[in-house]
Amino acid sequence: MTPAELIQHYGLLPHPEGGWFCETYKSAEYIPGDSLPDRFNGPRSFATAIYFLLEQGSFSAFHRIKSDECWHFYSGGCLLIYIIFPSGNLEIVRLGSDIKNGEVFQYVVPANCWFASCPAKDSQFSFVGCTVAPGFDFNDFEMADAERLYKSFPSHKDIVLSLCKNS
């Protein structure tokens, strides 16, 4: 399938961080706010899931959320996921199907890490999924400010500037 066919078939919509998405699952049950860690400001669904598509030349800008996010590879080429941990360590994960070249089918980005993604140079597009638990809520979403992020992690300035919307 082509990106245009995927967008039409799954009813994908533009995502604020870049790319295309469609929520495919949101649990009907909720975790009460007083049962969650203090970083959450109210109840959250048990889990949520989306389809996510990035085409060559586009990227998902650096952002962070308050929950763990499990990424799943479905189709297309390798997706590079850049994760900056609170310690300042940078990890670049290759999400894809070429396990002989270090690609993985799944990867979990821990809560509160800054992360961004883009298709690898030889990938025309990457079609993936993301599962979040406790479920995703835009109240838990923070888009990175490029200047603040690279000043916090100066050794990653070039990557931050290339993968932020306001750089």
C-alpha cells in the first residue's frame, strides 16, 4: 500500500507533532485519578492505541508524555526513534522488520522521556502503531521548545534542532 492508500483506508488525520494518525482503541474503563501517580491530574483510560504514519521528509517532533508508549512496526521502511532520557543519554531505536540489521518490531519509550521520530533515509514511509498505558490524554502531552530542550541537553543540539517544530 502507498501512504495515500493508508491515509484513506484508515481515515488517518494530521497529528499535531507531525505525520498522520487514527485512534484505534480506547478502553472503556478508567483508572481513578487518586490511584495514579501524582504526575496525572485526573482519571485516565486503562490504555489507548493509534495507527501512525510518517512519510519520507516528515517527522514527529520532540515531545514527551506522562505514560509509557509502546511502538509497533507494521509496514513500510525503518522508523528512527530518538529518545532523550532524563539522564541526558540519547538512544536511537530502529523500528522495522530487518532484524539482521538491528531493527526491532517493538520498543517502549519510558514515561517522561523526550522523543521524536522520522523514517530512515532509505524508507519511503513508516506505518506503525503506538499503545499507551495509562491511556493517552492531551493533558499529558508536552511539545518541546527547541531552545529549552537543547540548552538542557547541549550535546544533542543538532538532533533537537532538526526534529523540533519551532527550531
